[in-house]
Amino acid sequence: MIELFATAEAIERNAELLTGCEVAEISAKDAAALSETVTPQGLVAVCELHQPSANEVLGRGPKLIVVLVEPNEPGNLGAIIRTADAAGADAVILDGGADPYNGKAVRASAGSIFHVPVVSCATEEFLAGAHHAGMTALATTGYAVADLDALVDDGTLARPTAWLFGSEAHGLPDSVREAADLEVRIPIHGRAESLNLAAAAAVCLYASARAQR
């Protein structure tokens, strides 16, 4: 933690939490200006978060990694980080798109952004290392021949896997799909045209988590 600001009320309410911390007291008006929430808690901290590199993540022998290519909705990004954490993923690789430390993304992650490494890296660069590490790269698209159920049945998902997801509006770029080992679709059994990005990621990650366990 670099700096910590708190209102007088917050200092009194969180006395035990703030023991030993150097706190700069601010007014309720200042706390509201520093916060993005409608009802701020009166505590604002400036922190530095250290994340590993993609090579460090791959060097740990990961079993499950999420790769997001230019996700444009912070809420979806935060929800996917939360799901990745719940499914036991080793890291989230982020190639452009929304800022994972955007307030909306952080809140949607429900704390999981502090549990799972979120690493910025170009997808093609990451895939080169992932292939060398023995991971299978699966690109999600609604038009793939292979479907998720088949990969569960044939044992593919039991292997170390990197799931690739594109933006909500445009999906994955052609270059990324071509660099993957396999294109995969989630079977749709009803009349819905598709799933949103966060829901699709949840389905795929939990299929892998179950297969790997």
C-alpha cells in the first residue's frame, strides 16, 4: 500500500483494521470524489499490485489458463476473472481491451482480481510459449465444427488447456483462431442465438475444471 485516505467516521469504524497504518484524514466530500460508488465506505487506498510475466506463469506448469482478446465490457471482464478464480484457473492473459483495474471490473471480480494473476500479453506471443509448455489452445467460436460436449467425451479437456475468448462484439480475430490448436463451439439446445462472453467462459472453464479433476 502506497497511500491510505479515510474519513473521520471510517477511521473510527475501522480502528482495528487501520492499526499501525499511516492514514491521511479526508472529508466525506473528498471521499465521495475519490470513489466511483454511490455510497462510498470512506476508505481509499493507493496500492501497487505486482503481477508475474506470461513466461513466469507458463513456467509453473499451469493446467488451465484464460486468454481474453480485447474484451470491451469491464463488467464482463471482472465476471470472467471471478469465474476463472472459482474454476481454479492459473491465470488470466489479457490482450488489450478493458482495463482490469477499472472500478466496474474490480467490483465484478468480487475480490478475485487479487487471487488470480492477470497478465498483459499479446496473444500470439503467449500461444508460442503455451504450445512449448504442452498446453492445448482452444479458440471459442459459434461456427466451429467441434463442440464442447465432444471434447469432454474424448478426453481433450483433461489436458492442460488455454481457452481463448474474443470480444463481445467481434469474437476472436482470424489470426488468433488460426494459431489455436482447435476451434470449439458451445452447443445451443434452445432457441437462443448465443451466450454472452461471461456465460460462455463459465461453461468452458467449468467443463475443463471437471475434466481435469
